[in-house]
Amino acid sequence: MRDEKGLLSESIERILSWYRANRRSMPWRDDPSPYHVWLSEIMLQQTRIEAATPFYLRFLEELPTVEALAACDDEKLMKLWQGLGYYSRARNLKKAAVLMTEKYGGTLPGEAAELRKLPGVGAYTAGAVASIAFGRPEPAVDGNVMRVLARLFASEEDVLSPRVRKDAEELLRASYPAGEDAADLTQGLMELGEVVCIPNGAPLCEKCPLGILCEAAKRGIQEELPKRMPKKERRIEEKTVLILTDGTRFALGKREKKGLLAGLWELPSLPGKLSAGETGRILSERGIRWEKILPAGDAVHLFSHVEWRMTGYRVLLSDLPPDYAFPDREELFRDYAVPSAFRRYLDLIQKER
């Protein structure tokens, strides 16, 4: 195999030419201001482009500047983010916006080292913003880029290893161009991994600008790469979710300020997979007066490290207990950010209309 540095240098011009001829139009590409690039990169973490785009457009309508984001009410921010998941991203966005307003006059710093000091900004996001928005010669290495490089070099190393990713960053940085080429190379590598050197199924090697250079394609092992160490299994949590209602209003509780889904509104729940009888007994012991308990079905929601297995009940109340907010149906869906983990039960509430 040729040395990796030489192979990479030969690949860069091919990637740039291919990207400029094949780039897809996206709102943040068509107007790549630093705020737009930063916001899009945060939204695209763990979220597909097609799913993130309408959230991005709506978010910018409401919060068009860093200053507007910094001043945004937390409840409004969570409502704007509702449906994207990983809500810590939104909280870190606001923290970073406040910091930028205080320290940088409402603008993003252009250097990757300064960007990495912002809440929620790691090496990848810093490299993406620095190169795309400011033309700095900084790589942005994500799963797509690691897959392209692993196949290009026929590397058998674990792409999830921090050391392997760090080595990839250093290799790229040594050959990275500046200016418009930096922006196009960063996006070209991502694009190549998203639409040609794809993760699921056979890569489209016949369409790849690196086809004649790719060591994995030459050896016929492209579908065996990249290598990944097995992930840890998700921890399973069983819970009983309650739609507590008097027929027109619905109970919502606030989650703790730290941990999973921190600070968000949620439907009340009890630990474990409970029967209707067990649920009624516990509610009565807690002083909650109810008239009827009906099944509301089961649901599963996957987080990165946790799997919720939920059993649901609709509980008709005799009176409204304290310690909960009780919005009516319209207020619930208009004003409260409830995570998509409860989507099945929120859909039931909406269908009651």
C-alpha cells in the first residue's frame, strides 16, 4: 500500500472536484454564516439531514441571531427543539450563545481552539465551523469521514477508538487546504460518506471519485470496513407511564435538572411494569383519587445507553392532585416541550380530541 499521506494528498483534489460538481443544496450550505453552520452542525448530531432541516428553518425564524438565542426563554427553546431529541444540545447552544454575547460581541470565534471552549462544541464541531464558515485548514472528523478513510487506506483499526480518530485528524490537518477549499473539503468528505461510501449496504464504488485509489476496493474488502468494537448493550428500564386526566386537563411533571432529559416536562410514571391493580393501589397510597384506569398500550424508546420499556394507563381522576401542572390539551401541545419518548401516549391524548 502507498503511504497514507501521499494517498490522501492525491485524493483531496478528486474530492474537491467531485463535491463541486455534485454538492446537494442545503439551507446552511446556501448561506454558510458562522451562526448557521454552528446551528446546523449541532442539530445534525444524531439527526438525519431530512429530519433536521424543518427544525433548522423554524429555529432561525424565531432566533435569527446569536443574541436572540442567548435571550431566549428556556421553555420556548425547549419547545423549538421538541422532536429533535438529545435536549442537552439545545441547553448547550444557549449557554454558548450567552458566552459569545458576553465575550465575542455576539459572533462566533473563528479559531478551532477557541470554538472548543464553547459548551457543547467538541473537536468535530469546532473543525466543521472553523473550516466551513471561516476557511481555516481544520479537519472535521465524524463517522462518515472515518469510514471514507478506513476504506481508502484499507485500515483494520477500530474507528471508534479515540486514538485512531486523533490520528486521522492529524493526518488530515497536515494536508488540509485553506479558504474555500477548506470548506469544500470538509463538506466533500462528509458528502462522500453520506451518499457514496455509505454505511449500510454496499458502497457505490462505481460512483466514487476515489475508486481508482481506494485500497479496500482494490482488495474487494470495502464491505468489511470500517472495523468497530462492539458497543455495550443498552441498560433496560421498565416504567409505567400514566395519562392522569380529569377528562380535559392532563398531568405533567418536571424532570430533575440533571441526568437524562434534564429539566423537561414529562407524563408521570412509576418504576416497573405494573398491572392496573398495582397502579391503582400505589396512586391511592399517594393520596391520588381516581375513578377508572384503562390500558393505554406499551411502547419502547431507545436512548444511546438506555432502553425504556413502557406500559401505559389512562387514569381518570376524581380531583387534581398537587405537584403537577395540568394544562388542557391545546396548552399541552402549544406550550410544553415533552420528549418524543412519550410520543405514543401524546398521540393518544391528541386523538381524544
